[in-house]
Amino acid sequence: DADVTQTPRNRITKTGKRIMLECSQTKGHDRMYWYRQDPGLGLQLIYYSFDVKDINKGEISDGYSVSRQAQAKFSLSLESAIPNQTALYFCATSGQAGQPQHFGDGTRLSIL
Amino acid sequence: GESVGLHLPTLSVQEGDNSIINCAYSNSASDYFIWYKQESGKGPQFIIDIRSNMDKRQGQRVTVLLNKTVKHLSLQIAATQPGDSAVYFCAENGDNFNKFYFGSGTKLNVKP
């Protein structure tokens, strides 16, 4: 979905480095989400935000932090990357509860 | 936690045939369900959704069926085409209208 843009698309880094993944959207949605996808597993929710002043932990928030800089921007940080955080990361947005989420094309993150 | 699963991890069909992808869910409080398609290198793309007050909903070449009695969801694709080859997964909202729980996906292979 071109309305949800993630940068970078690919990143290789070393253990212990701080990483920031960025997400911006032009859909005008209030709700934004960060997910992690591992091979053979469903999407797992890391953090979500319903507006600029609202941040909520998901199921797997340990080792991650987020910042909602504006309605359109939601970034995910790995404070000290470790190899088991190697995964595909997706950002998503939605308008209201009970509406589908719209996803970006993901960031493939490899931690050596 | 929620449990959203799929019966078949891989489904191979001949071009032109109909495809049926199944999903079981465990939370009887879920009242909103979504099917997503994920192509290689891309983010999940919304296909069709259904609410619990319906048992069938049709889109263009796709139909979603919901059986609340046995907590089962299916996606039917008519006249399957090579472009339908992708991973398909379902999502349910559980008893939280603000989050979704995702299945691990079924890979659909369309043979020419």
C-alpha cells in the first residue's frame, strides 16, 4: 500500500547497535501499529498508537520502543539490537476500531 | 492469548479451478474477521472482511464464509489465476476491538 511508507526497506547491522525504523502514512488515519513477522508465524504486535499522545505495548514489546512524532509518523527503535530480532517488520494504519488495517511493504532487518 | 490457525500450510491448485483456504479461530467473542493476501516482498493486502452478524460475503472473485458454530472461516477464490499465488492469512479481533490476531498463513500455488 503506497499510502504507508516504510524506510529503510532493508537493513543489515551488528549486535548492540541502535536501529530506527520509520513509518509514514498519507491515509489520515489516527491508528498506527508495528508488527514483527517471522517465517511460519503470524504477525505479532509490538506497539500501537491511537493518536500522538497515546502509546500502547503489544504482545512482544520487550527490546523495542516507539515514538509517535505526528499523526502521520510512527517510528520503531531497537535500543540494542540482538540477533533474534532479525525479522520482517511491518507498519500498519487503520481509521477506527472495527476497520481493516493497511500495511506498508515492510523492512527486512538482519542483525549479525 | 488468541488462537488463529489454518488447516493447510500449502495449497496447490490448477489455474482456472476454485480455491478454498480455511481458518479456525478460538475466541467466540470475535466479531470481525479479515482475509489478507501477502505477495513476496510486499506487505499484507486487504482482500475482504466479514462481521459476525453475517455468514457470507462476496467480493470480486472472492467469497468469505463464516461459521460461528464451529468457529471456522474460509476464503473461496473463483477461477484461480497465477496472480493469486501468495500467502493468505486470516485475522480476528478477539475480544479487543482495537487489536487483531493473525494466523500464520497458507501458501497458495497456482499451477499454469
